[in-house]
Amino acid sequence: MSSAAQSPPATVSSASYAAAAVTMAHYKAADSKREQFRRYLEKSGVLDTLTKVLVALYEEPEKPNSALDFLKHHLGATTPENPEIELLRLELAEMKEKYEAIVEENKKLKTKLAQYEPPQEEKRAE
């Protein structure tokens, strides 16, 4: 064994202890916030749902090209609706109803017209 002199144990100043205590308190606060957030996600069912979707992706025999699209599809994610889009959808539904009513009216008018007009063959003979 070497007979080299060993260095004396390092002494730690009280300022170092204080800095370490502040750092530990910061980590505990961060851990506490993290734990609260984790409990919130667990309570709201987010963790369970994410786990199920990720397991489904893992068990998928042919992995999709876009894992993110897979997640969106299985989570039922939709893009946030623009209020204008909802108005356009309502307008479209109204227009479809009007169209159907006009088509029905057109059929009735054609039937009435057919009663008063001679068949096409008789017109040609004249």
C-alpha cells in the first residue's frame, strides 16, 4: 500500500448547508406539484386512457406511418370548432331541406304539366 498522505476530510460551510437545504426544498416543491398533477391526471382518467391507446398502438401488427395520427384517431381528437363552421353547417342543413322541398315541388308540377300537354309524339305530327 502507498504511504501517501491522505487529504483531510472536506469541511462544509454553513452556507453550503443552507444552499443545499434551499435546493432540496425546491425539489420537494417541484416533486409535490408533479405528484399533484399526476394524481389529477389519474383521477380524471387521462392516464388510463393514454395507457390503453398506447397499448393498442404497441399491439398493432402493422405500425401506422404516423403514430400521432393513430393516437388522435383513437382518442377521438377533433380540431377545435370555429364558430363560423357551425354557422355554415346550420346553413347547409337549411339549404338541403329547401332543396328537397323544391325537388318535391318540381315533381308535382311536372305531373300537373303532363296532364295538360299532349304527349311528345302528337306534337311532332302537327
